[in-house]
Amino acid sequence: MNTIGKILVILNLVFALVVGGFLVVDYATRTNWKDAFDKLSAEMKTAGANASVSGDTLTDLNKQVRRMEADLATEKQKLVDYQQLAKAKEDSLKLALDEEKDRTKDADLNYNKALAEKDRLKDEVKNLAATIASREKTILAMQDDNKRLRTEAIANENIAKSMQERNENLLGQIQDMTRKLARLESGGGDSPLGRDPNAANPPTTFVKGRVGKVGGGQNKNYVEITVGSDHGLAKHHTLEVYRLTPRPEYLGMIRIVDVTPRGAVAQLVRTGVGGPKTLQEGDIVASSLSNNP
């Protein structure tokens, strides 16, 4: 065998070995591919399941993210609101602080004014105390004068009462004397309207009133009085007229010419001692001078 044959034999052997290797590799490859395919199919199923789960998870995560974003936006808005509220409170507190500072200044001013007013009031109290002491002395002196004047007034009142009683007694005496004089001038008759039309004819009950109005002109002797038939007066009754001020004075006698329940008209028919007297409003009329209750 020559060299070429040996080379061919060697090449055949190498080729056979290569083909055998390929066959072995092919067989091994065919067996591993099926296992790999099954494994890959299982992995694909697992991956599909995982992908589905991952999709749901992703959806949930997206929802959670959106909720968290919404919550974050809400929290951001709350933060903004809180910041605005804090700013408003800060401004309010600052304003209150400024006002408090102003009030403190005013309080200091008022305090200083109060101190000054206190000092002024102290001086005023001292002056008032001195004035009160002086007035108390004056009041004590006035009280003493008042007691003295009251005592004098009581004494004068007693004297005035005594004088009034005396004057009334004198008027009564004058009335009696006038009646006696009229009786003597008329001849001493017993009938007041028979012999002397101007004789006294007083009512049976005591009557006392005042002259309310005096007539004028030719009727100056006629007067209106404040008592009438309700007081016991009747036509032709007579009343005595007098006044006590400015001095006690007997004025004369009037005769009733017309009478009403609460008043009467009378004529002056006799004057007192000393001649005719002019009657005035307020003069006293009474049925008697001596029996004046």
C-alpha cells in the first residue's frame, strides 16, 4: 500500500469518526431539544401566568399610584391651606401684638394720668376737708340761730294767738255795742225786722265765709259771699263783716237779699264805728264775732 492509500484510509477513518461524532451529537441534540422545549413550554406557561399576575399587579400598582398621587395632591393642598392658615394666624397674632403694645402704651399713659389725678384729688380732698370743717362750724352757728329763731317764732306765734283772741273779743264787744246803739236809735224794739229794718238777724247756726266779689258803681254796697243755704243761710239773715289784716277792724253788717245753695248776695246795711267802710274781696263774714269757733 502506498502513501496515497494510507492517506485515503486515514481520511476514511477520520471521516467515519466525524460522521459518528455528528450522529452522536445529532442524537444528543434531538433528545435535549425536547426536554428544552418542554421546559421552555413550562417556563412560557409560568411566564404567562406571571405576566397575568404582573399585569394585575401592575394595574393595582397603577391604581395605588394614582390614589397616592391624589392623596399627595390632597396633602399638598392641605399643606398649602395650613400654610395660609398659619400665615393668617401669624398676621392676626402680629396685629394683636401691635394692638396689645398700643394698649400697653395707653395703659402707661392712663397710669401716669391716674397718678397725676390722684395727687390732684389728694389736694382737692385736703381743700374739701378744710371747706367742710368751715361749713360745719357755719352749720353749727346756723343751727344755734335756727333754734333761737324757732324759739322766738313760737313766742311770737303765742303772742299772735293771744292778740287774735283779744282782737276777736274786742270785735265781739264792738258788735254788742253796735247792736245796743242800733237798738237805742230804733227805740229799743224787740222785732229785728219790725221797727228797725237794719236790726241784726243772724242764722240759728254758726256760719262763716268770705266776701267773694264786690259790686261796682252804684252797687258797691252789694257783695257776693262764699256761703249759702247749704250752710244755713236764708233771705233776710244778717252776717257781721270784719278783717284781721293788716289790723283787726270791724266793717259792719250785711243782710242777705238772695241766696243759693253755695253762695249768696248781700247788702251792706250798717257800717262799723268810724263811718262807712269799703268792703274788699277776702273780708271775713260770720254770723257772730264773739262765738267764733
